[in-house]
Amino acid sequence: MLGFETVNSLLAHFAQRPFAFIAHPEQEQEFMLTLEQQGALTDFECLIQHQEEAVVWASINARRVPGPDGSTA
């Protein structure tokens, strides 16, 4: 996925900023804010960054899964 050989290598790459694959910072902020406020996103369209610098359109569905302390990781 996104040019990574394994899921573990993808997760390791984005460990500090889990949504950094979203190509534009303003779209990343909108994604995180909406997910935090609404708890879920449906058909969120954005540009995502492939490991080898290619940018493609994607439609993302996501839901918030809070950690033990209630925060979003």
C-alpha cells in the first residue's frame, strides 16, 4: 500500500504523524478535525502521497477509535 513493501514498514514510516500520507497539510488538518469532532468520516476525498512521490486521489472512510484515556492516537 502506498508503495511500501509491508504493513509494518508503512506503520513505522507514519508512526509520528499517522495521517501524513495526505498530501496537503490543510486536508490532513480537516481530516483530523472532522474525525475528532464527528467520530467518523465517509467519502473524504483528498490527495494522498505514494512513497515514491506520486500523488493520487483517494476517497477515505474512517472512524475514530479512542485509546484507554479517551484520546485519539
